[in-house]
Amino acid sequence: RLFFYHHASAFSPCPSTRELVIMATTDALSLRGVLRGHRGWVTAIAVNEDGTQVLSASRDKTIVQWNITRGDGEGALSQYGIAHRALKGHGHFVEDVVLSKDGQFALSASWDGSLRLWDLNEGKTTRQFVQHTKAVTSVAFSPDNRQIVSGSKDHTIRLWNTLGECKITIDEASQSHSDWVSCVHFSPSTTTPLVVSAGWDKLVKVWTITDEFKLKQNLAGHTGYVNAVTISPDGSLCASGGKDGTAMLWALEEGKHLYSLDAKDIINALVFSPNHFWLCAATDSGIIIWDLESKQEVASFGKDFPDFGTSTLVPNPAALSLAWSADGTTLYAGYSDNLVRVWGVNL
């Protein structure tokens, strides 16, 4: 039932950060290059199935479509792709971006209070979704791409169809988050359709959407606001993290806390590997990859990595956003120094 494909090498004794810096020269972990072009924090990243196109959202109010060329070197001086076009229209920071399954459309969420559906062939907005009364922080497609869920600083979660019609608003005090909604996700499982949300009220909420959109349970345990929630590719596990620097793992069906992992810093984003039993966190000080079988760190890398390329303007860039390539060998990470760094991971 598990989706994970195990490589024996991934479970060898865990290397320390010092060893990983040395391993960088052996291709186990390498900085393949960067995507340079944004003029604000890179808040979200989406990668298409074949890895030829990457989208990045930014506080510069744009989403950039990148054509991946894989560059001609390594480190921060190597340009890993070319900006194909910037998608413009939002009037404030773009906080999230997701791709449709076929890679033809994208959805973006912005602090201007709207969602936009983009035709990526034309580079144009085809629909605007306007019902939220404050910044929209997160957006997600359902597995069949027929439904859209969004979360906002107005404390609500909204369910939409692709025509931009808001079908359900979760705003009842008894069910909804009592603070900003920071993250929403559909479970990839089609047998038990669920939505998971996270908020600044320190809660993760699990919602059933089979007959009606209703609260299944609250997952409590975080001691600070929650920035990120993610679901494993098979839909069995959920991970959450935020201000308290702890990644909490949950069994989604039972709503049970399994264990916690210490990131030692504020967690900004979380993502499961598509082909290893790994969880990856973006924090204010860098990136951590844990092996969930041994519950050990297999990698941890930040600005001390060779050729990382920090600037005097942003000497300590925070890692803000993450996306794996479909084959699980390339990790795209967005930072507060306006760069996407592209990591080759062959641990």
C-alpha cells in the first residue's frame, strides 16, 4: 500500500552536515544551479510532470514560467533555466501557485484577495475568483482538477468550481479556524476524499468532502502558528510545521499523532519525496531531509554549502518554498533572497 520506493543507500547511517558538505563533490548532494529573475521572495514553486517547466510565485506580484535548460555548470552562478514569461495581473504578493494535472493551467493565490486561473499556453488569466475579504494564502486543485480549495487571512476556507463559482464557504466559528488559514491541501486519495488545512490558531484540521464539506477532526499539538501542511503521495500520512520548529507526523485516517521531528527553526514549507520515505522541510536557516523509517536526518544544508551564493543584501536567506521533480532527484527551493536554488539529491 505504501507508495515509497526504498533505496538501500538512503538508509545507511546518517551523515552529518559536515560530511554532507564533503559529499557535495560526489554528486550525493549538489547545487545544480539557480533560477534568477524574481524581485521579491519566492513564495511557492510548482513543477510539471516531465520536469521541463517550473512555475514560481513571488512577492514581486508575478508568477514566472521557467523553461528548464539544466544549465552549464554548478552553484549559484549557473542558470538552471530561462524565464519564458512572467504572468502579471495580481495587485499584491503572490503567495501560492499550483499546476493542473495536464500542465496546461495554473492557479495562483494572492494577498490582493483573489485567485487567478491561468492558461499557460497563452500566458493569460482566464478566470478570477473573488470572494475572500483578505489575503489568500493557499490554493489547491482536487485530484480530478474539478474542485479548488483556498485558504485566507479572513479565517475562511472556500471550495470553488473551475468556473470561479464559490460553492462552499467554511466560516462558522464552531468549525473554521479562529485565525489566518495558512495552508490547504486535497488528499491525493480518491477513495476517501479529504481536505487538510492549517492555521495560525495552532491547529491542523481534517475535512471530509464526500457528501458535504464538514470537519472530521482537529489535530492539536503545535505550540505556535502552523505555516505548512502536506500529505504523502498515498494519502496515508500528513505532516505539519510552523513557528515551534517541530514537524508533526499524523496518520490521516485515524487522525492520530505518530511522532515529531525537530527542525530547530521556523518551518516555512513541507513536502514528501515522491519516491523515498522522506519528509523535507524549508526553514529560516535552510533545508532538512528526514528519513521517516529511521526518523533521522539524512541531509541538512544551508548558506554554508559550497557556491550557495549569498549576497550582502540578504546574508541569511530563509528557505520559503519547496517542490520535487516527479522522479525525486531534483529539489527546487525558493528563498528570501529572490532566488530559486535547484538541488540535485542522490542520497
